[in-house]
Amino acid sequence: MIAAPPVIIGTCVSVGWTVMGRQIFSVGAGRDTMELTFYYLFIWLGNILIWLSETIATLVVMGGASRNFVRHLLFEEPITFKETYRNTWKRLAGLIVASTILTMLLGFMAFVIAYAGFIVGAIVVGISFTIFSFVPTVAAIISIVLGLAVAAGSTLLFFLLASRFAYVPQVMLVEGQGVFQAIGRSTTLASGNLKRFSALFIFTTVAAYSALAILYIPLAWYAWANGVEVMTFDAEIVPAWYEIANQLISQASFILLSPVWMVGLCLLYVDDRVRHEGYDIELMAARRLGEIPAVPETYINPLQPALAGSVTNPPPAPARAERSSGSILGLK
């Protein structure tokens, strides 16, 4: 339920975008190559914008869920829809800004790494074919191995960079920090979690799309039985109902992926704080002793709360007495 609202809204917009594109560009009325080109550009641009918006919304909700998750660890409160979206609403503006920055930054890094990996892979494959041109079979095997190695290296490089920004929503909602402070805090805290972050991403993606195959395969069989060319990209041949059904299934992947990502990243965040900062001791102290008492701004408090309060500004310092009472601590 927590993951569903952004995806349901995105699904409605995606279906409406597809129907509007077919109406605007009159797909099926004639084979105008230019009009079909503009139709594909319209659909692809819409899908990219919708995907970015859904990703931003998912990261925003993930922040609210992380605070609810820590309160569950502290006070055994249930993780509820109402509490998660209440936490999200309190820091909505900051979460939107942070999530937008992260989405754009990660998208740019993915594009640069993929483009650089493609160029490096093409160069490596070309060199291997040139060197082993006298044995085509050996050249093909070596080229495939080197190409897979470059792809794996590019993927690990992306995970290495992306993992540094994995905890920004959690830091904002759990520790009460601002956008840029949360980004800096996440890059420091997430160092050394490449393997676990990569494993979480790969497992979640494979598991979700394996489950979605149960829906994709019957849809493809049904379309094929009704004479639909499922392997073509011609918008005039593919009916509207098949495109919309494909989009509904692909959007359903967000509902399957989001809860696993929310819980997985919250667990990684808590685990990294336990490993690096003894966060389990903070949680135990907060559970047994309650919140850390507030101190005036003039004092330096080395202790930090296990869960930051909703009020970020500390209470004002108490007024000092003008005349000393003769006691060193000012006691009467």
C-alpha cells in the first residue's frame, strides 16, 4: 500500500500518454514515416519523464518509510500507510529536492558510464579481432569474454558511485539533516557497502521480473494467438490494447520493486550505522532511557539522538541569574 500511490498515478498518466499519442499522430490511419517517428519520440519522451517522476516519488516515500522503520525498531510501532505519509509530508519539499538531485545525478552517471563502456568495449573487441583474425573462433570467444568483462566493470563502477547516495532519504528523516548535509553524510556512511548494495539491486530486479514473466508470457501468447506481431516495433501493426497491457505490467514492477528497496535500504542504513557508529547501542539507550535531554545552544553535546525529533531547532538557553547565589553550580 505504501509503494502503490506513486505507481498507480504514474500508470494512469502512462496509459493516458499512450492513448493521447495515438490520437495526436493518427497511428493506424496510414504509413507516414515522419508521423510514426514523431509518435515514437513522443512516447519515449513521455516514458522517460514518467519514469523519472515515479523514481523521485518513490525516493520521497522511501524517506518517510525509513523514519517509520526506525520507530518500529525503537518502540515496536507498526509500519503503517498513514504514519509513513505523515512523515513524508513533514519533509516533503526537502525530499523532493534531494530525490530530484539524486535521480538526475544517477541518470547522468549511468549515461556517461554506459557510453564510455560501449566505446571501451568496441575498442577492445576490435583489437582482439585484429590480433586473432587468423583464428576467427578464438577471436569471437575472446571478444565475448572481454565484452562481458567491460560490461561487468561498467556496472560495478555505476554501483560504486550510486551506493554512495543510497542513504540520503534515510539521513534526512532519521537524523533530521538538510539536503546537502544528507548527501555528504550518505557518501561517508555508505563507504564499503558495494557488495551488499549490488546484491540487493540484482536480487530485487531478477526476482521482480521473474515474477512479471508470469504475466508477460500469457499476454504474449494471447496476442500471438490473435495475430498480433509481438516482436515488431511498428506502431501500426501493434494494437493499442497490447501497448497499454505491456505498460501496465511494466508499471507493476515498480510496486514489486519499491517495498523491497525500501526495506532493503533501511536495513542497510541501520546496519552500516551499527558497524561504523555503534547505532545498536543508541537504539538500546533510546528504548531504555528515552530521548536525550535538550541542552542550550552554547553547550556542545557529544551525544546524538537515535531518532531526530521533528523540531530541528533546539530550545532557547535558560536565562542566567544576574546575581550569584554563592554556589558553583548555581544551586539553591
